[in-house]
Amino acid sequence: MLKMFLNFDSMVTPKIITVIYWLSIVGVVIGGVGSMFSGYQGFTFGSFLMGLGIIVGGFLMVRIYCELFIVIFKINENLSKIANRE
């Protein structure tokens, strides 16, 4: 196990990306809810829509960002399989 880790035979980052994804989702929800209740006038329909937009847009952006990283590691994994066949 240690040898695989020290020789970079297995990737650790895909596991970390999952943790980053969930922490980012929590951050997006907190930011969206905070946006709903912040401002000079408190809770208004405009601030509610802004917070909802932040939550929906944040979910989408976090998902795309993390998927791009996962795709890079999947490409690496598939290239390693091809290289080991020859």
C-alpha cells in the first residue's frame, strides 16, 4: 500500500475531489441562504430569488468543476490501461 502511494501508482486526488464537492455544496447552500436573508431590507422577494439563483447556479458550477477534474483522472486511468497492455 505504501509502495503504491510513494510510486504514484494510485491517485489520491479523485477521493479528495468528492470531499471538496460536498464541502462546496454545503458552502453554496450557506451562501444562498445567507444571500436570501441579508441586505438592508431583510428578507424580500428579490433577495429570495437572488439566493435561489446562487444555490441553483452554484450547484451547477460546482458539479461541472468537479466533473472536469474527474474526467482528467479517468483519461489518465484509461491511458494507463492502454500503456500496460503493450
